[in-house]
Amino acid sequence: MKILVLHGPNLNLLGTREPGVYGSLTMEDIDAKLVELGRMLGAEVICRQSNHEGVLIDALHDARTWADGVVFNPGAYTHTSVALRDAVAAIGIPVVEVHLSNVYAREEFRHKSLLSAVCKGKISGFGWQSYALGLRALVEG
């Protein structure tokens, strides 16, 4: 089994960006933990990040040719991107939407996800473990 972990905008700043909200782990720390967890679960995990909507769409399109699922933190694009929603709907593989913070305990504009309806599920509020739970859901589910 192969899983794409896809990080959206600003997640490359993890570890220094608002650690009270997003935690102190860097994106690279999270990626290493997910690769190891994937290994333990018998899955190959490949991690990517982009701050650019089109690059994220291209990564999703590409994933349909090799991945069995996607763990996706779309960041702020969660609330604004019809194009990412359409890409998730089009690729034909399960996608789990994840967020480090509890989006429902934050600003109201973060309460609405354009992607959730076309994802297999959504996990938020557990820090880096949101990714781990999403990975487990895809591999074990």
C-alpha cells in the first residue's frame, strides 16, 4: 500500500509558526513519524508540501496513478478552494482531510470546509496525531 501525505500552505513553517496553535514539531518531524508509522503498518508513505494551489492539484492528480489513498492537510485552502475540492472528487482514491488544530474552536470562517464532503473522513484537533489517525484510517480501514 502507498499513501501520499500532502501538506498545504504554510505548513512548511511548522515548529516556528504559532506553536501554541500548531505545536512545536516541524513538518519534517511529522513526516519522519508518518514514514515510520507507515512502515510499522506495512505501507509506504510519501510526503509532499506546497504553498501553491495548482501544485497541490497536480500532486492529487498524480497520486491517482500510484497511491492507494491520501492524507491531506489543505491548510487555509480548506475554506476557499473549489478547485482542490474538485480535484479530490475527481481522483477516485480515498482522501482523509486532517488538521492539526481543532478548527471548530477557532475563528468561525475555519468552521466550513469545502473539501469535507468529498473526503472519506476528517480528523482535526489532535496535533500531529491527526495525520497519524488519518494514515491509520486509510491503511487499516
